[in-house]
Amino acid sequence: MGVSLAGAVLPGITLGPETVDAAFSVLFATVVLAVLTQLILIGPSGRVPLSALLVFGLAGFVQDALIWWLISWLAPKMSDLRVEGLGTILLAALITRATVVLLSQLSPAGETAED
């Protein structure tokens, strides 16, 4: 969801001239992000206090920025996706991580990690 949002909002990300190309570009970036974030999981397993959430968010932001940097290098070789510049990479990482953190906090309220 964060990849689609970043691709739609940021002018430095081009997905492709046609709908099929754009869909493949989003799918490519989503798969790369999903696989790498599952291999190197940074995040809480449940609801956590705000201080822990900020630490997880910062670590996840760095992880997402590195993955977007990898995507900016790999994507032109495999799809029509183009990511232009470090600023776009950082904003895409911020949008992606903010979406992940927001969705994790919207999960049903249960026990927090402290309990």
C-alpha cells in the first residue's frame, strides 16, 4: 500500500507509460520491499508504547530507504520504474514506513508488549 501511495504522490517516481507497465512497476517494488522486510524484520509484533514505536519507526525508515535505493538501481534493468534522486528515495521510504506504522497501530487493540 505504501509503495502505491509513494508512486502516486511523488513526482520523482515514474511507473511506466501504460497501465500494464505501471502495474508491473508497482508489483516489482512491492515484491522487493515485502521480501526484504520479511527477511530483515524491523518492527513490533504487537502494539507497543510510543517510545518503542519511534525507535522501530526510525530503524524501519532506514531499512526502507536502503530498499528504495536498491529498487532505484534494480528497477530500470527489470521494469519501467524509475526513482530519481536521494530526496525521492527518502520521501518514498518515509511514506512506506508511515503506512506500515499506521496500519500496525490500527490493528485490534489487544495486549501491549509491556503487558
